[in-house]
Amino acid sequence: MDGIELFKQILIGDLDNQEQIDAERAAGQQVHPYAKHVTRDCTHIVRNIPTEINGVFILEESYYTYPEKETEVKPLLFFVEPHHGKSVCLHSMQIPTRLDKKEVVNANADLYFDYEELEESSRFKPAIYHYHEDGYFTVHHPNELGNGIRFTLIETLTLDYLEVMELLEKDGVRLTPYDTPLIYKRIK
């Protein structure tokens, strides 16, 4: 299996960290938000892809619910292409301004993207997910956002679980309200 197919097999599906939340609540304190990803290959709804493009588009609906707060919804569009060997390079794409973010869900039968309108994120630089011979990927990817703000994505992606740490710092001080990764497991 090539790197992109394995990456898709790991990432695509419905995943959440309910097991982690249940364990935290049982221990007396919820540390992480409840988080759910609904992730699909959406290459088939991207129009006008040049024939020389080698990769896939992935739409990730991200839902985060902190205790006593409204659920945050964040649709993310990625382009994933082969890197060296089985490693892959993930590009974060901007959601086109013509779309209301509430419409950018995998279940929307009318949703489409046009390759010609897609732009790569200027803030999130391409991330290399390194393949490991045991069949998983890791990334440690810092992004300088300006004004002393750094966003670092630290992930381990396996067939059994995803460990995801999105570390936001200002002048070296952690702003992310937790210091351990979210642990996602497949629910579908």
C-alpha cells in the first residue's frame, strides 16, 4: 500500500475522543474538549483538477466542545501528496469565500470546490508526515504566525488511534488550555 492510501485509511472516517473524555470525567476533571472529526476524501467534488496533480483532497469537519461552552465547528480542507517514500505532504487550503462554513460538510450533496479558486493557507505551511515502517505517521510542525505567536502541530497517526496536539504559544507561553494530546478513536 502506498503512503497516501495508508494515510487515507488512517485519517478518513468518523473519529472522536469520547473514551478520553469519559476517563477524565471518571477521574474527576475533564481536561480536554470533546472533539469529533468527520473526514472524507473529497477529490471527486473538486472540479478542474489539472491532470498532472498527484494527490487527494480531504475535507475534515472538526467539532470541539469545551465544558459549559458552545460547540466550535471548523471545516478544514487539505491537499495530500506523496513525499519521499511513503511519507506524505499535507497542504492546508483556504475554504473559498463564496461558501458559508456551515455548508462545508461532507453530507452536503451540493458542495463542490473548483481547483482554480483554491488557495493554500498563507499561515499554515505544508507539513511533512513521516512514515514509519510499523505503519504509522508522525509530524512535528511549528508555524510562526507573527507577533510572537507560534502554532505547533504534533501528531501520531495510527490505524488504531490519532494523537493530536495543537499547541498555541505566545512568546513561549502555552495558550492551549491543556498540555497533552487529544486521543481520537474510530467511531465509524
